[in-house]
Amino acid sequence: MPASYDLQSLEGLLYLLITAPSGVAEGLANHKSLDSAGLSKIIVGDKRLSSVERVDIYANMYFYRLLEVLQEDFPATLAVLGADRFHNLVTGYLIEYPPAHFSIMYAGRHLADFLRDHPLRDEFPFIADLARLERALIEVFHAVDARPLDNEQMRAIAPENWPSLKLALHPAIEFLQLDWKVPEVLRAVECGQELRTPARDNMNILVWRNRNVAHYREIDAGERDLLGAIAKGIRFADMCELIAKGVDEEAAPAAVNRRLEVWLRDGILVPAGT
């Protein structure tokens, strides 16, 4: 190893070359203090492969590992676009958004944003929403955990404490507002069904994790507002009043019970302060 390069400097140099968007040769050409002759003193070449070609092997491995991860994280986007289009999409995406975190889980964080103004939207106008939904599933799967409330815990609460009770939302939750009915595209891919272009329609989507599985479903504006109020610390009595709006007085208790039943079943409620 040349005296001017300690281990940390060498690692930094190889990282810059391996992740150079246009390849090792161009990355080396842009390096101010090193050329191919200098690289050959660090990475020894031979008759079969030059030093640049040797580093290129790792650069290709790096790209294809990222491509593989993004294929796994965005299976519906891949299915819609096809392998060749997806490959080209990832190539452009990684130039615009090179990974900046040591965990490969973050590699696809900006793909939906990248697709917002991408030419692929001319043929697939829903593709950014689809990628956004798939990314949300990744985010909630890796989100902080907490033990959700269940029926037994709720029944253990003394009746006199219910009015002032405050609940909270599980940390592994995201709310999406989408312009296209892309959940049906994702379900078709999950079930191996024929893909169809989704209709354009404003949708509120709840994405959450329960029992180590990520889920998603459409919610109406009323449920979105209720869950938002819970997140802000509304009291249980006030929540019941919101649910009872527009419902006959006799039907109000049943409406409250239905909401609670669904939320407890989905595991999206936790005690306040969790």
C-alpha cells in the first residue's frame, strides 16, 4: 500500500470508484490526485485484467446487488414496467439518488419521488403512486415496534376511566393519499393475476405492520380524521362524539364498537405514552 494511503483513505477511494455513476474509468478520470497508473500501485493488475477492470468487477457487483434489492422491494413496479425498463429506471435513479446510508434498506427511499417527473409516467401515469405504496410497506415493516392493545387489555380498564382515556397509534403506521387505485395492482401481483391499468381516483390508504406482517387497506375520510385525532391525543369521550356524528343516537354505541373492533384486530392502537 502506498505510504500516502492508510486503510481509511484506501476504503474511501475504492468506495468512490465503485459507486461512480458512470463507471470506474470515469470516476478515476474525475479524481484529482490519482490516475490509472496510480491506481495500479494500489490494485495490482495482470495480463488478464487491469487494475481498473478489477475494480469494475466490484462496481458491477455493487450495482447488481442494488438492482436485486430494488426488485425485491418493488415487485409490482417491476411487474408493470418489465425487467428492461426497470433496469434502466434503476440506472437513472442511482445516478440521481446514490445510496447515502450504510443500510441497503434505504436504497429505494426516493424511487417514488424520482418517478414523479419520469418519462415512464407518460405510459404508466400511476407508477409513482404504486412505488410509493410499495415503499410505505418497506418503511412500516422496519419501523419501531410496540405492543398493540388487545381486547383483554381494553376490558381491564375501569369503566370510570374510559371517558378520559387517551390512546395512541402504533409507530409502524403510515397514511398515504394517492391519485390512482394502485392497491388493486399490488394485489394482482401478490395473487399472480393479470395486471390492469388502475382507475384514477383519490384514495386514503392506511399502511401498517401487525405480527411482523405489513398490511394496507383503503380508509374513508372519517376514519382518517379519527385516527389523526387519536394521534393528537384526543380523549376517548371526544372520540366517541366524533364517531357518533351523523349516526342515530341508538346506533352510536355500535358504531364505536365497530371502529374499536377493527382497530384492535389490526393492532394499530397502543397505550398513550408508548
